[in-house]
Amino acid sequence: MLPSLRQLQYLRLLAEHGSFSRAAEAAHVTQPTLSAGIQELEKTLGAPVVDRARSGVILTAVGEEAVRRAGDILAQAEDLVQAAKTAGQPLTGRFRLGVIPTIAPFMLPRALPLLRERFPKLKLFLREDLTHRLIEALKAGTLDAALIALPYDTAGLDNAPVADDELLAMTPANHPMNAQSRISPAALQANGLILLEDGHCLREQALSVCGLNPPRNDENLFAATSLHTLVQMVGSGLGVSLLPAMALDAGLAEDAPVSIRPLDAAYPSRQIVVAWRSGSSRAIEGRLLAETLKPAATRKAA
């Protein structure tokens, strides 16, 4: 006998919520029903999957392995259902899209009207989060696709390009470097380079495209939690930084006392892509989504 999809779903919810009552509520079943499903799963596997304690539910080693494998199995089952529902009608019905914070506020205002116009039957669910968590969600099947930026480790994912997003030098309005038409990465690092906090892919991308080493702990005196904060920090004279052209075009630096210059670097850009889990039935929709979003990512004429 094999475990049922429902039993695996119960186990995944139990791992997520840490209690039988909350997992049952999430599954829209009674707690005895969920408990019976877990017991049947344990009989099938021949080993306990959870330890029941007053503090909550703790997965056993077998339970942890079952949850890991259940993620792939349930994701493929959900793919099958969605593929059947949308056969011949891409981007209709529910579509769960992740977006990173350094893209969402600057691209979505132009992207969402395009999607509504072209795909009126699309029910889009958006999740804004850091890249590593979006990738985990893609692999777990809780997202259908994600709008992220490369370079980044995307093993296990496929992607389609949307646009290249140039990284620009940003300095205080009265900085001596503003006399230069282009600013070198080395000059930025020598003048108090401020980056986003660890966890933001733009931090690593900025260092990568500029060929710079991460600041040592004693050097990294300032770090920003968002691009909005980063602009304010530079405008206040706390240092210099890098700003994506997408954010500049959206007017992020319009009222700030900062100066923007091109970087004197070989390829100072990050690549915006739509990514999805390798083997997912959403691949056609992912490519269609990337193609549809291209006009929303195109730079405005100077």
C-alpha cells in the first residue's frame, strides 16, 4: 500500500503549523480526521512520523524525510490539476507569483495593467519576499513562478529572460565624484559604499558585477533594509551606493539630494527573469509571462 496524497498533505500541514488543531483547520477537516490520516500514514510507512508532546508536534527522522519527499509529490500533483484546468488556456485561473522587493514596487505598477488587459481570466496571487525564500517556495510547489534577478544560484529551476536592469552609481548631490561622467566601482568602495542588508540578492549582484569584495565587518558601518532607505542614506551624506535603473525610472530618487552616474564597468547589470520549478507544467505560462512583462521592464526614453 502507498501513502495517499491526502495523508501527505496532512503531514505537510502538520509540519508547517506544529499542531494537530492548526493543521486540521488549514486542511478544513476536523482534528480527529487529520489524526486518523496521520495514523494511517504511519501504518503504511511502518514507523512514526511525529512525536506528540505538550509543546506541540515534533517530526521524527522518518517524518522529516517524508515531508521532504511529499513536497515534490504534492507539487507534481498540483501541477497536473492546474495543467488540466488550463489546457489550451494559459494564464487563466489561479497563478501564484513571487516577486523580490527590489523589483515589486518599481515594475508591478506597469506590469499588472498589462496582465489584466491581456489575461482577463487570470487570478493573480502575489507574494513579495527575498530570493532564497521564493526559490524554496517554487521548489515546494507553493508558488507557480517568481520574478527574480540573476546572477543567483537557481539550481532546480528554469527561467525566461525579461530584461537587463542596469546598475548605476549613486552619490550625494555635492560629492566630488560627480564631476566624472562615469564612476568606477573601486572609487565607490573607497568612498563608503553602502549596500542592502544580507539576504537581498541585489547586494551580492552589486558586488559581483563590480568585481568587489564584501566589506569586512569593521568596514560595513551602514546597511539598508530597502532601496528607499538606501536613497535616503546616500542623500544624507552617509556614503555612496548603487541603484537599479528600474528604481530610478520609477522616480525613486526624484526628490532626493543624490546624483546618478553610469558605472565604469564591463557589464553593470542584473538580469530580470521569470523562474519556475524545472519540470513544472507551468513552463509555457512562465515563458508567456516573461514575454508579456518585457514592456513593463523597458527603460523610459531619456
